[in-house]
Amino acid sequence: MEKYTNIILGAGVTGLAAGLSSKCPVFEALHHPGGICGSYYMKPLDSNRLTNSPTDGEAYRFEYGGGHWIFGGDPVVLKFMRSLTPFKSYQRSSAVYFPTQELYVPYPIQNHLSYLGKDLAAKVISEITSSAANYPRTLEDWIYQNFGKTLTDLFFAPFHELYTAGLWRAIIPQDAYKSPVNLLTVIQGAFDNTHPVGYNTTYIYPTEGLNTLVQKMSALSDVRYGKKVKYIEPKSKEVWFEDNTVVQYENLISTLPLNKMVEITGMQTEAEPDPYTSVLVLNIGATKGYKCPNEHWLYIPHSKSGFHRVGFYSNVDSSFLPISSREDNNRVSIYVEKAYRDGAKPSEEEIKNYCQEVVEELKAWGFIQEAEVVDPTWVDVAYTWSWSGSQWKQQALQLLEKHDIYQIGRYGRWIFQGIADSIKDGFFVGASFSHR
């Protein structure tokens, strides 16, 4: 049995940053770093995933977890990332898409009511100004109070039904900055153009793919791959891996999802665990359709296949395309997201049928012609939520900390944050353990 003072679980961006600043070993279940924050490549009409681009450049680039664009972030963290690999900056281009009307409304929809017509815009404004000011207990309450019945029924209700896999009626409102409400801007948007708002109006992305960043970070860290945790014995402070190896620790830094850590340590909370949604990400490489939009991503309130977002990697940057298509722009690299509640992963047959349905729907919309690559990936814990009045997160974190287990990162602490803030989180926590 190996013994360590401090160890880290998970070689995503948070765990890698913690490993860098602490110089402690990082144990990773997969055989590559980055977790869902990593790129891979697939040649047209080939089902093999490649870690790096082939020498001839004839491959689509995808990401395991869909589009992970880097927004915000501390200037020092951004400088660190740029010291490892070059980045490019982009201006966000996103919209809400109503398939039956073939209508695109720029995001956020409440600031672009002119696209919905004068009568509907006037009705929405009247409802927003007269909305009740009671304290919202659920996300549903918050949405109706901020946007009124008309706009909620038109977009927010059907979209959130898909996005949260039906949870929006019971979970608390969170991340309000994703869809900000400013009455003056709403009124201006009913008659004229408005300035971009939100947390990701601009963002950056590594020139050669997200995998280059995590590969450079992992090269500077002590990462042990193929170490999937089987269970943790908190009393003896032992981590048992599925390869039947065991390590002992004094302090454990974990980036694993909070619910998974509670489960594998065998601990019990008084409160009911908070819910989460899983996401089936469908990466598609195809010849470009005659109605393929130019936006970076679209929010979808209605789709026959049940997906809630379609993103266009290659609309962000042509480097996501095989090199022979970058100048003519006659292909498209796409990710499609569909949410499922609490890890309810569909069967292989269901996924196969879903893939066919999505391809046919995107063809019908004119987004694609012939699909050359269709590759599904599964993100078990993709979005974390909290029940109204829940104390579960606080109880779970305190239980683990009593046994010298410290949760960090987006999923470890059950919060929403981007890649840059996750790296900052890892640096801070790792540095606090570096002297031990």
C-alpha cells in the first residue's frame, strides 16, 4: 500500500491545477487528462477517436462534453493558460430557434422582442412590468415573475422542461446572470438593436483545441492514469481502485461530483440528495446544409428528438473541420445536447435510434446534408441543481471535511463555474496544501 500526505482525485482542469500548485499526485480514472474538457478527432466515415489530429489534418475536431468555451476568468489565470498554448478570442453569436416558423431570435430573447412582432412585444413588456415581486421559491416561480406568462409559455417553459429534464418546477432559481433582466434594455430591444449582455459575450478558446491545454497542464503534473475509484474508507483513509491497488492519505482533495463522493465513502446525509441532469452529447460531422445558420449555438424550445441545444463548433472556428474543407466551408462540425435526469442513461439501442432521429431532424431543418461522423458521448453529471430549501450540499461537504476530504471544482462543490474559475479554484486549494 502506497502512503501519501495529500492526494488528488480527478485530472480535469481543476484537479490538474491543484496538482500543479501542490505537487501532489493526481489519480485519474481515464487514460487521458481533461475529463469532459478535452478535444478529440475523427476522420470522415471512420468510427475511431483520435487523441491528436492526424498528420494530413483530414479529421473533424469534437469535444467530449460539447462546446467548452472559456469565458471570464482572473487575468493571472488567463496569463497562465496563454503561457501554455495560444488562444483566440471570439464574440458570442447565439440565438433562440423556433423550428416551425424557421425563426431566429438573438440571445437573450427578452432583449430582442422586435423579432416577435409589435403586438407580442407589447404584451410581453406589459407582463414583465406587472410581474409579482414575491420571493421565488423555484426556478419556475423566478421565470414567470421575471418574464411573464407569454414569453415563458413561448420559450422559457418548453426550453427549461428540456434543459432541466423536467426539474425546473421544483429546483431553486440559480445562475440568474445567464439570462439577465433589465427593463430598459427589454423595452429598447422591442424597437431597436441592443448591446450583448450575459456572462459569455466574449470568450476564448485554444487555437489548437482544448486538448492542447490539458495535455500541457498534465505534462507538468504527476498524473496516474487508469485509476478509477472503487470505494473510499474514510476511517482508515484508504482509496481502493478498480485495479485492486490501494493508497492511503492524510488529506484528500477531490474533484469528483459531490453525490458520487458521498456514495463511494458510504456516508449518509439527513437531507435528500440534490438532483442533477446528465447530458447525451451527440457530435456530428457532416456536409453543410443549405440552411445551416451562422450562430455559434442555438437554444431549442421544441424538437422532435428532445434536444435543447445545437452548437456549431465550426461556426466558432474552421479548425474544427477537416483541413480540405476549411477554405470552402462546405462541411460543418456540430454538437447536440439532450438532458436526462439523475444519470438515467438510455440503452445502446435507444442511443442508436436517437442518433438517427437527430440526423434526420437536422436534415429536415436544412442544417446538414449527409452525416459523415455521428459520435455520442455521455456526461453523467453535467448540470447540478438544488431542491428548494435543501441543506444537502452543506451537510455533504461538512461530512466529508470531518474526514479530511475536501471537495473542489464545479462538480465537487456542486456549483456552476467555467473553466477559468475551475483552474483558479484548483490553484488556490492545491497551494494551501503544498506546504504539508
